[in-house]
Amino acid sequence: MAKNRGTAMSLESFVSTMAPLIDMEKEAEISMSLTSGASRNIETAQKKGTTILNLKCVDVQTGLMGKSLLEFQSNKGDVLPPHKFGNHDVVVLKLNKADLGSSPLAQGVVYRLRDSSITVVFDEVPEEGLNTSLRLEKLANEVTYRRMKDTLVQLSKGVLRGPASDLVPVLFGERGPTVAKKEVEFTAFNKSLDQSQRDAISKALSSKDVFLLHGPPGTGKTTTVVEIILQEVKRGSKILACAASNIAVDNIVERLVPHKVKLVRVGHPARLLPQVLDSALDAQVLKGDNSALANDIRKEMKALNGKLLKAKDRNTRRGIQKDLRALGKEERKRQQLAVSDVIKNADVILTTLTGALTRKLDSITFDLVIIDEGAQALEVACWIALLKGSRCILAGDHLQLPPTIQSAEAERKGLGITLFERLADLYGDEIKSMLTVQYRMHELIMNWSSEELYDGKITAHSSVASHMVYDLENVEKSSATEATLLLVDSAGCDMEEKKDEEESTYNEGEAEVAMAHAKRLIKSGVRPSDIGIITPYAAQVMVLRILRGKEEKLKEMEISTVDGFQGREKEAIIISMVRSNSKKEVGFLKDQRRMNVAVTRARRQCCVVCDTETVSSDAFLKRMIEYFEEHGEYLSASDYTNW
């Protein structure tokens, strides 16, 4: 039994604590969206990045299971203004000159973002307005909060009769976890698993109620999760596999597809990666239900959509819209008949955590619920999936980034404490295994993270331990590609931070230096798509993207916040730390998890651009700077300013 069982939170106190915090978080998100108050005008909203003005519709297509894809560009034909829209965001389309509280032409989901265009998926093409100037507004996704509140109600009521009735007391510390007396042996589908992965899989298969898979950066957490799923399918289990983000779910789908597992991916087609669309519920329903006729309906809808875009007369548009609605209704009716069959026949159902509350899964129970990215998900969101099964496995790393929370007060009062974290604290190694071999980073990049956060237990696999940037195809050995760790110091270079209207911090001098180093790498033959520039601050992302837009050769280079890059990697990562001030304030740079994620995105080179005088005021960051100075190359930012 765990020594610290006393840290358990009762079900009752969990429900009573979380309900008001979810409301708080919902209000914080709504207040960030445009609709939050009459005091805001449309221009302010554009500056805040929650609306994009002066758009024209340049293309309409039918795709994604009969839904409509509309592509928008700026009326001026240049890059879109800085904005906070992301893939999968819920948006509304309005006339450009419409009042703030006016009714939208349509509501949709962002499908694709480019520097100069945004593509949105709508259930139906708007009846009118597509030939005029338009705007898009970002909405708070209230469905997510409603589902979490519904789950709390479910938890507090008849949960004792549901499939998770034996699991709930274990997860709230009322009863200890159970493990099979004899450790389960298995024949691996993946023959290249390392010993720490094999040990973790064996422990997971032996668990009777709960298991935590702790996967530090680059240690093959998803590989291990996929093997667990394959082993459980072999045992005859019906599995619900979830994650907080669509991309994490799709990564699992992609890995499972070659194994010919009977699986179905539940979710809005606009939120899925193109390569997993064949596994989508909608796609499987189409296959199962006279696909020739379904295709004929879609062709007819596509032709009508084309006519709708050209139609000037209102009555003609209304007639086309009526026909489109009738066709859409017929297609949906045919699909619904086959939905339950597809779900019933699947061994593995995959969806996001909030997606698990779909009516399509209402009567389905599971032998096992697997939650990937468990340390990045709100505990309440995890319960949406957990209530559907009798056993659970959570995979994640509580030493990387926690869930994103908008309300500082809700976070302070406990909304940010994850189930993964809580169970690791409650039961420790009794239910947990850590993966210890990493397959991403040069050992110099890895060692800092391993020593600082993982008790020095991580080792680099021989395939990556000493790989260099200049080992890449067509890359030459140069001063830019020889270093694995590079510290570019802006101290004394007159590169002070500034604040934008949203009080986010940026640093133009650092942005120029980061871009200059990227150009040096490209000049040595590194492909722009192999380079990532990341920074903790959204305002700095905007500055960097504006610089990138000035040069065609840089357009394939990714620029993002650290939070936006979790779970990703690049051959070379450039980190712009931004903070440079006389008070030596570092803000949320001091969050060890954020810096852990930032540094460990890099495979062969990690370049940190910072003001060492400012950031060294924090003890953790000071140790990081000293590590880079000792094991890497040190340059002054002035070495780049005239390059």
C-alpha cells in the first residue's frame, strides 16, 4: 500500500470543488472571445486576434463526408493579420460591416490555416453574403464545459451502477489498486521494444484497475501505448482510447492502422488529420451503406454548391439551398442507420476526451479506457471517458506542460491538478512505470533534462546519442551546424523586451537574431521544414512570423509557442526566451515544465537566444545557462546583428 494514501480526495469534495472552477474557466474563455461585452469594438477584437476582418470567399468545395469547405483570403490578397485562430477552433462567419451582436451567416470549424488563407468547414453553405466582404469571429467552445458539468453530475449520482463502479473508489483512494498475482507475459507485435517499454507493458497488462505509463520526452510513449492496445485486443478487450487533443488521438490511429485492427475514429472530420480520414466513423458509415449512392448524393451537392456561389438572385439561391438541405437530410439518414453497426463491430474506438460524451457511444461500455496525454488533460475531462470502462491506463509526463487554463484563479484553486499527477502522488511506483530510453535527442540535449528533472535515469539510444546536424543529407559542416548546444547571449546588446496591447511580451532584437541563426542553418543546407523557432510568448510568435513572411525561402519553417509544440520535434530548435529587463523579471519562464518541453523538442541542435543577465536571476534557468555554457558554444547576439 502507498504510504501517502492520506492525500486522497473524496469524490464528494472533488465534485463540489470542480463545479465552480469549471464555471470560472468557462467565463475566462468567453471573456477572451469577441462576444464578451459591448465595450469592445470590432477593431479591438482584431487587435486581440479574436476576429479577422476584410475577408473574401475564394473557394467552395464539398468534401469531408458531405460538409462544405470554404476558403477565405484577405480582400487585399496579402497575408492575414496576426490572429489567435487555431485548427479546430469554433468560428462564426459574418458580414464585415455587421454589428457586434448580429446573427452569424453560419458557424463552422477551422480546418486549415496558412499565412494568407483560412479554410473553414460548415455543415451547409450560407444562403447569402458570400459575394461580399466578410469577417470571422472566434467563439468560446461552450460544449466542452457543458460536457464536463454533465460528467460531474453523473459522477455525483448513479455512478455506483455504471461500468466504472469498481474503478471510482480506487481513483479516489477509498480502495487500493489490484494487480494480477503473476506478471503477464506477452509476445510483442513490435520486436524493437526496449526493456523499459517491455516492463511497462507487462505491468499495464497485469493491472486490474489503474496503471500510469510515465513517458519522458522522446521515450516512445505512443509506441508503448500502441503495443498495449494490440495486446489488449488480442485478449479480446473492447477499448476506448482517448487524449485531450485531436492530434494525439490521430497519432495513435496512424500507428494502429497497419496492424489491421478493427478501429473507428469518432470526431468531426474537420478535426482529423487527412491521413486518418479513412478510419473516421463517417467514412466507415459511407462504405457500409451503398457508397455508390452516397457518392452520387455528394456529387450532386458539389454541383449545387458551385451554382450557389455564382447565383446572384435570392430566389435561385433559396431554391438551391432547399435542394441542398433535402440531399443533406437524405445522406444523414442513410449514415445514421449504419453508425451503431460500425461502433458495435470495432475493437478500438478512438476520440478526444470531450468527444467521448457523444450520443453515439451512449450505450457502449468498455473493458479498458486508455488516456494518452494524461498529464495534459483536466481531471474532469478524463472522467468523461473513465465512466465508460472498468479499467484505465493513463500515459503522460507530469514534468512536461500541464493543461492550458485561462483562469488564473481556477488554476490556483486546483483546476490544474491532473488525475495523472494526483494518482502518481497517491500510489507512486505501485501503479507506475517510467520509460528510460529516449530516441530523439543527442545526449548533450538530453542530459540537461535527465539530470534536472528525471534523476539522471534517461539514456540516449545509440541511434541518436551522437547524431549531428551536418549528418543530415545535403547539409555541410559549418560554424552553424557543428554545435549541438548553442547559447546566443543578448546581454549588453540593447535588446530590451516590450509589451503589446494584450500585455504579452516580445523582443524584436531577439527575433532578428533567431531568424539570422535559422538563415545560417539554411545556408548550410538544412531544410527550413527541419527547423523550428519556439518561444513562450504569443506576441513573440507574431513578431517572428512577420519576419518569416518577408522571405519566401523561410515559409516552410515552423514558428510556434512552446505550448503549441508539445509532442513535436525538429532537427534544429531555436528558443527565443524574450525576457530582457533591468528588474531581471522572468515571468513564467521559471516554469520548469515549459523549459523542459522547449529544450527537448530538438533532435540534433538546440540554440537558446536570451539575455543571460535577466534569465540567470532564476536559479533553475541559471543552471540551464551554465549547462549550455559548459557543454555548448557561446556567442554574443552582436555576432548576428550584422550578418
